[in-house]
Amino acid sequence: MPDLPAGFLWGAATAAYQIEGAAGEDGRGESIWDVFCRRPGAVADGSSGAVACDSYHRWRDDVDLLAGLGVDAYRFSVAWPRIVPDGGGPVNRAGLDYYDRLVDALCERGIRPFVTLYHWDLPQALEDRGGWRVRDTAERFAAYAAVVAGTLGDRVEDWITLNEPYCSSIVGYAEGRHAPGRTEGHGALAAAHHLLVGHGLATAAIRGAVEQARVGITLNLSPAVAASGSPADRAAAHRQNLMLNLQFTDPVLAGRYPAGFEDLYAGVSDLSFRRDGDLALISAPLDFLGVNYYYRVHVADAPYRSSDPASRSAYDIGVRQLPAPAGVRATDLGWPVEPEGMYDTLVGLADRYPGLPPIYVTENGCAELREEPAPDPERIAFVADHLDAVARAAADDDRLDLRGYFYWSLIDNFEWARGYGPRFGLAHVDYRTGTRTPKASYHWLRAQLAARRG
Ligand code: IFM
């Protein structure tokens, strides 16, 4: 185990729709993912999260796994449609009770809960009223956050407002690969902005409900690398960075939209959804930033799919994503394994944002496509190499305050549009029986954590 900062926190992460199942139980409302999964062809294997890992019933097994692993913390998400089934109406006490029990069990085992309030499962009723394209959803989100914080805040101090707003906006409303499965320009950019407004409003709501709360947001960051030194490819990499990274980091960490952003979307959107005061709200000081790092994106310049900006999706920025370059290993999903991207991401944040808050790596992990539990040496190497990169960044750059690392994911689960094929877990899940079987990586990590304690 590399030399990590004192007090460095170890954890594992999951998300509600990917593990809970029980989609129709105890008053849970429908989410955009329930609806999206029914769309033919939307999910690779035609599956959904309706049953998933059945953690709604098997949560004790998950807590046992965490305790056996010896982690300090567990990052999980709360399903908004379980708490406020129609997004804005009455609160469903049975939904809150589920998380109450889970948090109690974690605290009893000495595991610190990190609660994510939005990991993509928007109540469908709100999507029917405009979803994240409309500001009202941000306000509803803050009201829901206040309810959860008011219930769990006597035991939960660490709160993450949003997970990966890039995916909830651009992948969901512009690329169309995730729920709600749209390919819009203006609407997707409005969604990205309103998600950040929701983050700002929810931050204030959580702090209002829980005096000792520490509040952060989790962003997925993937540095873009130009396929060549040509001006065209370098410009493409910059556009990719604007869309994927800077659109989110600059408003949150610097209270501005990045230079060049308006030009990128000239003719696509008039950005009229922005209001005075939004950026101040969005950039309210954070207690921590969550960084999800998986891979770098290698890109080349490419023709726009639509020649008319007015009908262009916000994902259509004249960029082609390339496979892992020759000589770079890729995971079974084809994602390039480049731990130096983790290093660059962390150091790059410190370069760009003076006064950067403390950082947790809130996700990092790799998937295999094997169905049966099997040795997973590639996962062990992946984690070790990425931790090395984290340790190097911490050692090299004293502007960085790196506080912890959460492996994605504790257990195999529903990998969104890819269905159940990819397995990210430290523990294998047999989806027919629900049985969890720790993989070699679980045993390896347990030994590392025990050695650290010892
Ligand atoms: O499974 C997802 C998770 O929900 C969000 N971050 C990336 C993971 C792997 O794709």
C-alpha cells in the first residue's frame, strides 16, 4: 500500500438504482430509469434495476461485506422516488425507514456513511413536468434533500448532493444513452445548469438541517487527450474538456462558466436559463469535492453530426472518441487504464482552482465481463496503480488535501445502459440467487486494510 496522507479514509461505493431492486415496494414511485429501461434497445441485455442485487432486502449482507472488508466508510445513494414518490408531494415514511435502518447498522459497525442524494433516479413525475430542463426540479431537489438530511442528519455528517451531473445532463438529455434518453441541445444545457442550481440549493438546505454537515458534490472527470498535435485535434480535445469537465468544475469551484463555453454552443442555445445569482449559489464553498476518475478520453477532430447548430445536440461538438491507444491496456469495457490520468486530474484541479477544497476520490474501479466468480488480478493491479497515482499526487503537490478513496463498487450491479454484463464489484453477485461472493480483490483489499490498521 503506498504512503497515503495520515487519516486517509477507505471506502466502497454503490448507488440505489444499481443495487436496491424492490422497485415497486413500500410506496416507491417510478423513476426515469424504470421508464427508460422499458424502451426497446435502451439497455444492452434488456434488463432493468427492478430486482438488481435486491439490496433493499439484503442490505444486511452488504453491511457484513463492508465490515468484513474493514473499510472506514460506505458511500451509497438515496432513491428520491422512495422518499418523495412523485418528486414534490408527500413524503413516504417507509422509504426513509429503509435508509434509517441502513445508517443505524453502519454506525453500529463503525462505518461512516457518505450519503449521495442524487445518483440519477429522478422521479418520473418530475420528468413529465420538464425534468432537469426546468428550474422547478432544482427546487424540488432541495426540498427532498432537506427531508433526508432532517431524518438522517443526526448520524450522517457527509453529504454528496449530486453524482456526476455530466451523466445526468449530457448523457441523459444530449447523448440519449441514459435516462431520459433524449438528444437535445438547449434542453441538455439547461439540465446541466439546473442540476448545479439544485446542488447549490440542496447544499444550503442540508446545512440548514444539519449543523455539523459536510457537503460536497461528485464530478466525473476525464482529461481529454488529443490524438495528435494538430491544431484541429487539439481544439477537439479542448471542446471535449469544456463539455465534460470544465462545464461543471468552473461553476462549482470558480463561480464562472469557462471561457469558450458560449462559443462552443453558439446557435445551439441562448443559455437563457441562467439567472443572476446562480453562479454565487452554485459556487458556495464546499466542504469537499468528490472526484470520480476512471479513464482519460482520447479524441480527434470530427465533422459535426448536424450541420445546423439549432438542431444540434449538446453532445455533438465535432469530436470523435478513440479507443485506447496502442500499448495502453484497456478494461473489458475498452476503457484505457491510465493511472497517470488520475494524477493529472488531481494536480490539474490544484493548478486551476486556488483554495481547492479537500478531495475524496468517490469512485474508481474496473469492470470485467466474466459471469462466474473468478480471480480478478486485473482489478487488484488497477486499484494498486491508481492508489499509487493518488499517493504521488498527494506527495508532489501540497495544495492537494486528499482525504480518501472509495472503490466502485462494493458489489457487482446494474451497470445502466450496459445492463448486468459488466461487473465492477469487489464481491460477485449471482443475480439468480442474490448470493454475494467476495472476489480475490476483496481479500486483497481486506489484507491491505488490516495491515494498515495493524
Ligand atoms: O456504475 C457507474 C456509476 O453509477 C457512476 N460512475 C461510473 C460507474 C461505472 O460506469
